[in-house]
Amino acid sequence: MERFFLFISIFIGLLVFLCLYRVVFGPGIFNRLIGASVIGTKTLTLLVLMGFIYKRIDMFVDISLVYALLNFIVTIAASKYFLRKGATR
């Protein structure tokens, strides 16, 4: 079962690089912001999978919950900032 979780973790890590491409070369600021948010969400799943691999799911779930809250707050704050600034590109 650990091999399965390790394979899934590597696959999600590769998907992070696809989202990173969207963050770097996105057509607009909001596409880049959504790409960064998706990277944060994939990081959450990687943290939980690491908890399964290391058999410490309780600790990694706590860390991922804090990370999820920070990701959400930063995404909302950045989107409000760019809306008020009027940046579309």
C-alpha cells in the first residue's frame, strides 16, 4: 500500500509542475492566482499522503488544515487586492 501512496504522490508532484506553468505563463493575473491556489490544494493532498506513508496521519492532517486556511486567506486577499487595483493582465 505504501508503494501505491508513493506513486500517487509522485504523480501529484508532476501535476504541480503543470500548474506552475500556468502560474508563470498565465494569460492574466486571475489565471495565475487560480494556478497558485491549485498548487496549494495539491500540496494539501501531498501532505495527507505523506501522513499515510509515514503512518502519522494525525500530525499531517493538522498541518494540512492550517495550510488550507492560509491558502484560502491568501487567495481571497490577493483576489480582492487585484480587483480593487483593477489589474486584469
